[in-house]
Amino acid sequence: MTGPEQVEPTQAELWRTAGRALLSRLIAELAYEELLVPTTHTTTHATTPAAAPPTAAPPPLAVGRGTSAHYRIECGPAAYTFRARRGTFGTWWPAAATLRRGGEPADDPVRFLLDAQALLGWSGDVLADVVREVTATQRADVEILRGALPAARLAGLSHLELEGRQAGHPCLAANKGRLGFGVADAACYAPESGVPFRLRWVAAEPGLGLLVTQAGLTPSDLYDRELSAATRAEFTAALTAALIRGGRAGGTNAADADALAARYVWLPVHPWQWENVVTTLFAGELATGALVDLGEAPDRYLPLQSVRTVANIDTVGGRDVKLALMIRNTLVWRGMSAEDAKAGPVVSSWLTSVARQDPQLRAMGVIPLPEVAGATVAHPAFDSLADAPYRLHELLGVLWREPVTAFLAPGERARTMAALLTIGSDGRALAAELVHRSGLTAAQWLAAFLHALLPPLLHYLYVYGVAFTPHGENVICVFDADDVPRRIAVKDFGADIDLVEGDFPQRAAIDGGASALCRHWPARMLAHSVLSAVFAGHFRYFSVVVEDHLGIAEPQFWAMVRDAVLDYQRAHPELADRFALIDLLAPSFDRVCLNREQLSGAGFHERAGRDAQFDVLHGMVANPLVATGTPGDRGPSGGEPSGDGEPLGDGR
């Protein structure tokens, strides 16, 4: 006997469901960044992105969500009302089902933005740009809803399969804008579509193309790993024929053509980039043979959450490929700069060398995923215009990165840290299913997770002054056969590694020239690599999943996080000066405002430099590690430790 037949939701129902969730997220994140402040009264204070004075009063120390209250936002044309709870970091948690516009159910985020334009202080061109991103995000969210799976099935997916089931960057309301993609493009190349595709390859003459590899890796070795012998022979023949045909090698002299072909730089191109950018903007180079179309390689790839990074699904051990893609997604255009292509292999060599040579990092099992090679092709015209928008300097390039699967032991499996925020179609969290499969209590499983995650990040930061960008997609959790988290892999080194200013002898001893390729910031700023990227950027949401689905109250979770930090500090009293310098136990810290940055308007996104400044900051947030601590509980950097927790991982 079967149960009642399940009726699939209509497109209109999916659109409204996605819109209601997006409207809730939009209000929550704009309120968190104080672009607007809902109130229980009839007025609402707002600040514009350009006028953002820091909050004068220190933020309240509060951990966990308070009681639900009724709020309203007066938008001029209409008032929006809803119930919400205030949580850790002052986060807003609206109940989406309670959202009303003028008393009617509200599920239209674009209508809200139009209503709130004066309140937000956005000009028409800025608002139009935001509407584009929000609408595209809502459409992508519909596809994710359509393909949603229950938690038990999510837990059985591979790392790559799970990539297409995730909701995107939690801090950014419009987190799937992908401006430049049309509907057909998204169906072919978005992670939620799950459609494999092939890459085209081109070859650039030596004066135009640049290839940088790790020491000991020759171009031939690189191409042998990426292409079969038959494909290499086919591409070589196509290149030689093109050079002879174009007269670039002494007419029909095959020997000269072969010699010149050997000096060309080969690299893959995303099919969207080929069709929409390369064939037009490099038309002259393609016509003259400075850039040669080699054809399509047979291996198929699937996109990761970043869209432009793709994973090989046909060749075992095939490298991940990070490609130039001139779409604007979240904060930036997703091109590939020559600086990133040059830095990736050098910085990767250094970080992996540190992991091999440092006995503590070896014991932690941390995996820096190396970017073994990078290549870019310069555009002769745009590269002569220093103040041209940065996206025009990043038109054609690639980084090759070793996949996490190459480092897994038998029985291990990988999932991004971002995946731990995923809620199944049955309303159950993926994390809850993993805890169930592990056979551990929720507290034991969380202790294992924190023990895998925090010590390697802290060790790199305190000992070497190295700050990763460890948001949910850049950290990959490695689970054992019982789905217990045991260690982590970290990625994105060409663009996302920063160094603490000052004297770090351990760093200088094995630098290898890498530090010259990284940005250097004051210690206070790079404390954000943990405070903002991990605590406010991921744990702000994960702590709610933990309470609602694992039964561990938020204050208890944050106490466990604090204990993990203190355990590391107590084990390394010789680093007390570093703990004070890079203070993770300060009562409060700057609020990083990614939405203020992203939603600054199209003019901001046409700037000449992609990463000239630090993240946009506004106001302060209270540190939950302090709120859950006791007076004097600051380890070696701030008085006597309280001794109220055993080191995580003991006895395992």
C-alpha cells in the first residue's frame, strides 16, 4: 500500500517560496550591516553605504537568539512587518512566514527594494544594479529548491555532487547574481544544474602568454597530466598547421613551425568565455596566429560553487581548473589576473612546504591544496590602459589545482564547510545526519569538528603570520569512514593569502620569495581571517543549525569554540606575544559588511583595482568568545587561564 501521491510544486509556487526566503535574508543582512534598522516603532533609521560612521556605543555582549518580537520597516509606500529574533553578533533572524507588506503576505524582494529605495539611500543606477543581482539569485534559488534532497540522501553524495545542492555564501543576500549568464548559460554552467561540459584549449605566442609552474614541473609534464597523448598530438598538429598557414614560422617550414609551437603557452578556456569574450576581444590575435584555437579536449568537468572553478570527472586525479570567467558574481568579476597566476604556484609551494616541515601541522593532517601552475594571456590594448576596469585585465587565464580527492585515504570523504549549513528537503540538517551516522553524541562530533578546523588555522596564523580566507567554500572538511570530521584542506592561494605585517622569523626562514607576492596587513586586520571569515562569516549561521538540529544551545557551542582557541594558546605559551598581537579574544571587533561592498553599484565594479583595500567595515560586533567566557579567561595572552575545559581531541 502506498501513501498519497506527492504533488510537485508549480513554478509559481517555487518562485514565491524562493522569494520569501530571499526577502527574509535580504532584510536580515541589510539590518545586520545597519543599512536599515527595523524597529518596533513607526520610524526606521537607515545609513547609506557612503555614510557609515562606526557605532559609538560598544555592542552588547549577547550569545544566542532572544525571544521573538514584532518589527516593522516604514518604506514610504508601504510598511513591512515581521517577527524576528536577535542573535549572536546582533544578527536578525526574521520568521519568513510572518513577512507582511501592508498586511498582505510578502514574498517579493524586488518590490521591497523599490519600496525601500529612499530609506536605503540608493540612486536609480545603483538600485537597478542590485535588482539585477537579486532577480538572478532568486531564479537560481528556484532551481536549487527544485532539486532539493532529504538530508539522508545529501549525506550520501560525493563532494562534487553536493556542490550543486548548496545555497551559496550565507553573508551575501544576492549570492548568485552571475551577471553575464543568461538562462541557457545557467542551465549549462551553474553548479545547481549539474551538467558536465568540456573545455576548449588555446595556445598563445610566447610574447603574449605566460606560464608559471612549481619547481620541478615542466610544461610538458603539466600538459601530459591534463591531456591524453592522442589529444596532445592532435593539438600539436593543429597548432603547427596554424603557424604554417599564417606564415608565422617561415612560410611552410615545418621544422621551424614545430620549434615555435613548442614555445607557445597552452591553456584551457571556459566555453562561455570562449564564446562571449575570447572570440570577440581576441579576434585580431586569433586572425594573426598570435592566439590559436586548438579545439575541445574530451574530458568533462563539473562546476564548483564558485562557478569558474571546475573539477574533472573523467580522469582520475585530474586537476581542478580555475578559469577566467567575465561574469560578476557576489563581490567581483571572476577573471584571472597575471598576478594571481604568478603567485599561486609560488605561494602554494611555500604553504605545502610549511605543512610538510612543521611537525604540528603534519600531526594535524592539514592539506593545503597546491596550485601547481598558472597561465595568463595578455590583451595588447587593455594591458596598455592601466586605469581600465580590472575585469579587462583578467580576460584569459587559468590556475591548475590538485583536487582534494588526491589526498584522501581509503574510507575518507570530503565536504566543504559550507555544506554543513545545508538543510534537506525534509527540513533536517545535513549535519544532523552526519552526527547520526557517526555514532557520537552531538557534543563529541562538534568537538571533533572544531579540533580538525581551528588548530591548523591558528597555527599558520600565529606561528607564520599566514591568514587564509577560510570561508565555507575555501575550507574542505575531511571525514573518516564514520563521518567524523578529522582534518581539513584549505584552498585559494593565488589571490586569497594575506600576511601579518611584522617580524615572523619562522616565516622568513622558509619564505622562498612567497611573501613578496602576498598582501601584508596589520595584525589587527588579519585577526579577521578567523573572527570574520570563520566566526561571523560561518559560525554565525552554523551555531543556529547546531542549536536547532543538533540540540546544542548556542552559548554551549560558542563556549566550545572559545575552549578550542584557549586549548591552542595554552599549548603554546611561547607565542603569548602573538596572541596579544592577533587578538581573537577582544571584547568586540569591526563588522565586515560584504553587502555594503557588493551593493555599491556598477561604478564600484568598474574600478581599476580589484583588491586595493580591505573589506568594507562598519560599526562593531561583540565577540561571542568573550561573552561565553569568564573574567580573566584569556589564556597566555591575557592573564591566568580558567582551566575550565579539557583540550579538544584528548582521548580520541
